[in-house]
Amino acid sequence: MSENAKAALTKSVSFLGMGIMGAAMAANLAPAIARSGGRLKVWNRSTGKTGIELAKAAGAEDFAHLKDCLAGSEIVFSCLGDERDVGSVLTGPGGVSEFAAPGCVVVDFSTIGPKAARSIAKSLASADMQFLDAPVTGGDSGAKQGTLTIMVGGDLSAFQAMMPYLETMGKTIRHCGKSGNGQALKLANQTLCALNLIGVCEAISMAEELGLDKKLVVDVLENGAGGSWSLSNLGRRILADDMAPGFATNHMLKDLRLAFENLDPAGRLPGTRLAFELFEEAMATVGKDASQELGTQAMIKAYQERKAYQQEELAPGRAGDRITLEWQLDTE
């Protein structure tokens, strides 16, 4: 890191949102700021979060009240929930636009969609603040290891000023253009993740149906043409029956909803809609209260549920016979 970058880290910084991702990111940011003489302050809407303790152990200071956390900060990072949560904290009454200092830069890592990002940018600009939408991908492991991909929309000079901070949390950091463009790329990423996971679940389910050792799907195929991050990481979690969230299913459903609302009112994303349905089915297997504890790899539960239902409804081979017959009819 250059001397200029080190100097930039001396500023007072606030980080809002100590969930799985935010806490791990703050834990990487805090020591870098401390080494350069800066200060990282953290805040979470609910108290007692495990993430707060993680950030504090890394050198961050915890504040119970948002106003106190924002006092004196020149930079504000946030990693919150959906677009309503982000809008409330950043631009609502008693939020960042009211209590942060004019001239500060606000960088949000949440996934909120391009429309919301551009609306927030406009609102913060009226309070003399700059806004960068900077959604991330890489899961909980990337957040812990500081290897996230960060997709940034907004003013280029503000992006360049934030690079020393972003480099403590991410490995691939790209300016994507105007405000909202980081969010647009993130929605494309979530579609890739969702559809990749359909392939992982179907391949594992197929292996089981065909009498294969399911481990072979991951161990052999991950380095072939069908390999992917989802197969290597989430495939192994599926095989271990580990449904703990690196990225929670209810958050993925929120992101896919944003894709529909920002782009697809006419149904131009059939694969994404199928993934949405499968995630909903997976959540239904455990009930609403427990659904937030499921990682996206829990999509496999929808396949398991469908298999159990089909075994009750269909005689062995019936579905395959029907498909074969339809294919034969199409070729005649």
C-alpha cells in the first residue's frame, strides 16, 4: 500500500450493520485503519449481535446510538438488509443524511437494486454527501478472508478516494460507471449464482438417483467444464448436510425479487423465476421462522421434497417414459 493510501486511512470512519458480512468486513478494515492512526466506529440496529464482538475484537469501537457513531466521521460504510432498511438508515429521519457531516462519502455494500441506489444518491446529494453503491459477492468466506469482489457505481473520484479502504475488504474491485451500475452488475451476479446452484442441486440429485457416490460430483467434476464456485463450495456443504448460511436463502430471494422489480415485469428471466420458486419451496420445508437460518445451498431441500412427492404420485419410470415418448413424437 502506498504512503498516500496509508494517509487516507487516518480518517474517522463509521461502519453500519454488523451482520455476517458487515462484521467480517469491519474486522478486516479496523486493524488497517488503526495501524494508520484512524478510527473505526461500528453500529448495529439490534444490540447483542455476535458480529459486534467480532468487530470489537479487531479494534473497532461499538456505539449503541447511530448519532454517536456518525459524529466526526468523514466516511460511512453500511451493510444492511433490503432497500427499505438502507433507505431508512441512510436517508430517513434520524439517519445518516441528518447526523453525518456534510461532505462525507457514504458507501453501501447492501444489495438494493439500481433504482433504489439512484434514489438514495440523489437524496444524499441534497445533504452535500456523496454516495457509492458497492454491492459485494464472495460469500461469508470472502468477507472473512478479505477477498470479496466489490462492484461500485458512482462518482469516479469518490471511488478512487475509497480504494485504500475497499482494498482491505476485497480483492477484485471495479468501478462500473454511474450511480446504480454496481447494483445492476450485482443483480446479474445473483442470477448467475442462482442458476449455477440449480445445476449443482440437479447434478447431485441425479447422481443419487443413478446410484453414484455423490462425492464424485464435486471431487471429480469441479475441475471440469461444469465446475464452478457453487459446486466447489456449496456442493460440499450440501454433501455434508450443512445448511448454515454463508448467504441466507431469504436474502437471495430478496435479491431475485429486485431483479424482477428492476428489470423483468414481463417475465424475460425464466431461469431466475425457476430459482426463485425453488428457494421458496426450500424455505417452506422449515417454516418462516427458521428460514433465515438456511444458506442458499438449502435449495437441495426443494429437490428432496419434489422427489418424495413424485415417488408418491408416479410409478417408477413413468416420468422418463413420458419424456421419451414426447421426444419420439417430435421427431416423427
